[in-house]
Amino acid sequence: MALMAVAATGTLMFFVLPRFMKIYESRGAALPKLTQIMVSMSKTLGDFQVMTFVMTFLILAGTALYYWAGTVTGRRLIDFIKIRTPVLGTMFVDTVVTRSMRIMSTMVNTGVNLLEAIDVMQGSCENYYFQQLWCGADKKIRDGYQLSEAIQISLGDEGHKAQLIAPGIIQMLRAGEKSGKLGDVCDKISVFYEKKLEASIKSVMALIEPLMITILGVIIGTIAIALLLPVFRISSVIAH
């Protein structure tokens, strides 16, 4: 659908619109204001030098952003945006929690040391704040704390990390530790969050589709109106 919209927009902008412009210019008639704006945009997009400058600027800006994102400051900011963005941030957090709990479940149930499991969890998530969370939990466990206590203390170290692990997860982990079924509890948490993530994805997709249709409709509709406005006057222009 997006490709069809781009193709339709390109056809209107670069083929249909210039023909209307030639008709009006040959008759000495003034184009409607909206059509003039569309014509100016068409000329700008079709100018090789302008587009070369724009593409060069975008490539340089993208390269600079890529290297900046590799720095600690850039990574912290980008990862902060990931976890704080409405709707998408929640989905990102749920994805990391699902993966982490599944790793914990698999490794604990196979008899792997808890600290080794946390080390694997830390390496599996690329988000700075989750890595700091697991790193802090690792230190607390080495100091003698239980996993649930270590996570709770680590969450309290920075405000940014407060929303990474829900209180309900900590309570379930604490229950798993007391019953000796930590692996099974982690598996249940991963299954629950996986289902929650799937539901969130379906909800977002249900919202994105009509939003895309609306945006594309506005763009194509604006171009169509810019083309139709001269058509309303075409008979009088040709008559003269």
C-alpha cells in the first residue's frame, strides 16, 4: 500500500502536474496558490543539485549520528527514549523482560549458577539501563541478597530503571525463591509477558493501519486538489 501511494504521488508530482503548468504558462494564466506550492515542491524535488546536497547532508548526518550513538552519552539517551516512548516503550520493555526471564528459566532449570544466568541475561539485552539493572543485581547477589531483593534494590538506585521490572514480577520471583521453583516461576513470567507483547503488537498494528491510510489520503488528496483547482478554470483559460 505504501509503495502504491509513493508511486501515485510521484506520478502526480512529476508527470501530471508539470503538464498542467505548461498549459497555464502558454495561456499566460496564473496558477492557484496551492498549485503553485505543489509546482515549487515538484521543481525542488526534481532539481539534481538540490537533491544531491540534501542526500549528502543526510548521509553525513546519519554517519555522525551512528558514531554518536556508539558513545556512552548517545547510547544512554537513545536507550532512555526507547523505554520512555509511549506504547512502543512498554513493548520494548516487555520484549527484554520476556527474553531475560526465559533465559533465567532455562539456565536455572538446567542447574546453571544464578550469577552465570544473570551474566548471560546482561549480555543478551542491548539496552543500557537493563544492563545496569542486571549488573547491580549481580553485585547484590554476591553480597548475599536473594534475586528478588537484588533486583528491587537495583531498581531503586536510579529513577530511570524504576519502570523496567514491575512489582508483580518481583513478588513472583520472591515466591519462587521461597518454594524452590524459581525456574518454573521465571518460565511463567516469560509466557505471560510474551502473550502481553503479542496483544500489544496487535493493538498497535490496528492503530497504525488507519493512521497510515489517513496520512496517505491527506497527502494524495492535497495533490489531487492542487491538480483539480486548475481544471475548474481550464475551459476559460483555453477559451482565451
